[in-house]
Amino acid sequence: MKENAKTLLSNKKEVCEVIERRNAVRTLIASAVFVFAIPCLLLFSRFSGFLGNYFNSFKIWAIIFEISFLALTCAGYYVLSHNEVGWFKDYSRVSLTVQLVFLSLLCGYGYRYNQSIMYQVLLIAYFAMVPILGGMERKVYLGFTFVSVFVTVLAVSHSSTAIMEVVIAIIVDYAVCSIVHDTVIRNEHLNICLKLKTITSEKDPLTGLLNRRGLENRATTLWPYCNRTGISLAAIEIDIDYFKKYNDKFGHPAGDECLRLIASALGNTARRYTDVIARTGGEEFIVIVQDMSEEALIDFCMNIRKAVAELQIPHAVASISKYVTVSMGISVANPSYGDSFEKLYENADKALYQAKANGRNCVVYNNMIYGRMKKSVGTVI
């Protein structure tokens, strides 16, 4: 029950973060559109007589808002380009408020000029398409919009028809926004749940590493990339030595903890964002690395041995080793040379078999053995 609650909270937080980023992007685009639209509206009004005698007063407000939208566009570009996540919400809310004030003012001037509600329709379209707001916040902004439009329209017309038109427009606005916004939020929540479900199906529940399915899915994208760039891929297959004996002596709970600790050691060693780590079997792991020389690969494997040794997990057979050890087999392939991931995996498996047949706790690469048991200490030969 607690895990489900945590998952729901996590999903809700992720949905909020996605929506806040989307709102920041949309209000940035809207601000940029207003930067270009206001001069066009002024030119149109100047030469067509639109707004009539109210043109001069509208021009003053238009200049003020033009400067505001230009500043908001620059601020939005900075916030998004620098990925200032903490500012997304503040930026989108400030932008939204300024834009709504401008559109409300435009509604008043438009109604004053030709008694038309087409500006309210424009406001409805804006509110439905630009922001994505939750229930309470949507009510607050719609209430703010209603008051501002109502006041501006009432200032120029005291007719009951004008008031009724504004009320109807706000009701329509609320209905449209409720449908659009709730649909977007619900779809985003479903997308995140689907994504989480996909990620979960690719993860080993015990260690948190990729499982075989996750490894194959990564390979389908990694292999074409390496083919295009011409870089090599190396597969390091890893097996915990005498793990069955470990389970027999200490029990399966201790064996599970051993697997988790070694998985953590692998994660701490393979730190490059391009490194792929997976658990492919009971006590077998595989690490996929890109563009490493032979010397770098051997050093990398020795670092894995060292990380596992530093865990100091007691070995089931003390006469073999004091602490748990691992055997490794390395295979290298170049996708651009026509190799395949299946062949890479198969060769790594063969190299691992050689390592296990040659005393374990060693690394095999190109039929050469690196590291042997000597008084429970691995030494490079």
C-alpha cells in the first residue's frame, strides 16, 4: 500500500513537472507571437481606421505591453535554455497573467468599437490552447479573466445584452478549458504510467539493473549508433564464482544481498553514461562499453575485481578464496564491420567459459588470461 502511494505521488510530481515545462514553452511562444502581433495590430488599426477614436489610447497600452512581451520572451528563452526547472512555474504564471490582462484590455477596446464578442472568442481560444491548468488554478484565472473582461465591457456598455454576452463567453470558456486541460493532464499521466510500466518491465527487480529484455532493447538503439559512428563495442560477461555453493551455505536471502552488493559495485565502476549494465541470469551480469582500447578494457575489468574484493563478502569455500570473486570474459565487435550483437554476446560467453575453466577469478580476452588466484589475491599475468 505504501509503495503504491509513493508511486502515485511520484507520478503526480512528474506530471506536474511535465506540465510546468509545457506551460513555460507555450507562454514563451505566446509572448513571442504577441511581440510580432502588437505592431501588426497597430499598423492595421492606423491605416484601416480600426478602433476609430480609441486608437491613440490603445497605442499607449500597446507600447507598454510590447515592451513587457519582449522582456518575457527574453526571460523565457533564458529559463528554458538554462533548464531552470524551479523557475518554470513562476515564469509561466507571470507570462499568463500579463497575456490575460492584454487580451482582456483588447476585449474592452473591441467591444467599445464594434460591440462584438469576437475578442472574447479569441480569449477563449487562447485560454484553451496556451496554458494547461488544474481545477482550482483554472477557476482562479477564469475568475480573474471574468472580472477584467466584465469591467472593461461594462465601462463602455451598460446594456444587459453586453453583460449577458460576457457571462455566456466565460461559461463557454470554463467548459472548453475544463475539457481540454483535464484531457491533456490525464493523457500525460497515462503516458508517464505507460513509460514507468515499460521501464519496470526492463528492470531486474532484485538489483535494479536492466534485465535481458532491457539489454536487448538497448542493443537495438546502441548497435545502429555505433554502426553510424564507426566505434567499437565491448561486452564483459561476469559470473560470480561458486555462487551456488554460496547459496547452499548462507541461504538465498544472503545470496540475494550478495547479488545486490555486486550489482552496486558494477554500477559504481561503470559510471560513463554510455555504459550499459544488465543482469542476464541468476549470478551472471554483462557490461557493455563503447570505444575502449584493449589496455583500457583490462584496467576496467581489474577495477571491477577490485570493487568486488573491497565488498569483503565471505566466500562459501574458504579454501578457494577468503572473499567472493568474479570471473569475466571479454568480447569486442565493430558494428560497422558487419558484426552482430548476438555474435558479440556469444563470444563474451565463450571467453567467460574459458575464465571459469582456468581457475576463475580472472579475465579472459583474446584467449589471454589476466589475473589468477594466488593466496586469495588476484594478480595480473
